[in-house]
Amino acid sequence: MSNRSFTPNLPDLHADAGAPLNIGKCSDCPIRHNAVCSRCEPDELQQLEDIKYYRSFAPGQPIIWRGDRMEHVASVVSGVASISQSMEDGRTQMVGLLMGSDFIGRPGREYAAFDVTAVSAVTLCCFRRRPFETLIASTPNVARRLLEMALDELDAAREWMLLLGRKTAREKIASLLLLIARRSRAQGGTQSAPFELPLTREMMGNYLGLTLETVSRQISALKAEGIIEMDGNRAIWVPNMARLRREAGDDDAAPEAVR
């Protein structure tokens, strides 16, 4: 078991001139209506305000190593992080993505079960684990929201099992693009706004169980057929979300839940 602690050692966001955000009060936070604090009353929000602080991570920087002692929990304010797990022979599998409003850590769990790495520049809103656990016991709205998020994560994991086990390569790529597009819109974007693809094609292949060549071929096909439009390798625009949903194998009538 690792003796390291999940204790981000970068300077405070507000003291970091190169940091991407300067949020201030919780009421001004871009994830206010989706994060663990989304159901808080003003007095409850103030309790979180009193114990929070921000940390930032550069692309490629580890946030947590598997086996680290979890001294903190956190919400992703901006950016994208990967969740991965390594086997004894060194093989590594990406098993999830963390995006804006997602929660890192498990109250009541002392050690991290996975590696978490910043894919893009990441800003976290951090809370020391034990004070946060105490706050959960006295703040039902935070506990309730954590339960909702955990159940949503379980549903998403089941959907991802279907994707990996039954969907074609084209459907897998379309599903991942759909996920990122939905999350981008949930963080203040619109259907007509382009979004940034946070993963390289190699990382997409690792996440989806596809080769780099297959990922590139399928993205090129989606672009050639007008299902997506691209500016360079990362900026993507989806002209018709319903069409992308069909390519992903989703029920066109299904609600666009954020996963």
C-alpha cells in the first residue's frame, strides 16, 4: 500500500498568475448547478465556502496515484482528467473520464483505488476529507447529491460496458464524441458551439479498445459524411446532434442526460 497522500502541492489558484480560472465565491462557480454543492441552501454553501480551496494541474500531471492516502476530496471545476488502472505486468487501461462537476475521492475511503491524471489543464475545488465527512453528516443536501452522483456514475459504467462489448468501432467513436459534446453543453455551451476534444486519438483508442488507425479512420469518415466538422485536430462542431445520436446507436427519443 502506498504511503503517499493525495495532497496537491501546487500553489493556491488565486496566487497562481498562470491559473486558468479566478472563481471567487461559490455562487460564481461555473459548476455550481451540477456539482456536489448544487442542492445546498445558502447556509450550507457557506460551510463549503469556508473549507474549500483551489488547486491546478498541468496536462499530464498526476493528481492521484492508486494507493495514495486520500487526505482530500475534490470537484473538477474545469478541464478533463483520466481514471486508469495498471496491471502487475505494466499494462494500463483508461477506465473513465472526469469532467466539469465530477467528484474525485470517496468519503469514508482512506486510499485511492485508481490513478487520476490531468489530460488537459485541470482546476479542482478541494476539501479536506475528514472535515468534508463531518459536513456530510450534518448537511443532508450534500449527502443526497453525492448519492445521486454515485448512482449516475453506476448507470454510466453500465452503459460503457454495453459500448465496449457490443458497439461497433463507429458507434464507439460517435458515443464518445456525444458524451463530450453533452458535457460541454452542460457547462455552458450550446448545441451550435464547437467544443474541444480533450483526448488525443491514441488516448481515445486506449479508452475505447480500438487501434489508433481505427480511431483516425472513423473520425475521418464521420467528418467526410458531415456528421462532425473539425478545425484542426481538436476543435469539433456537431451540426445535428440527433444524427450523431443515431450514429452512436442511441435511441433518438431518449433524453440527453449528461453522463
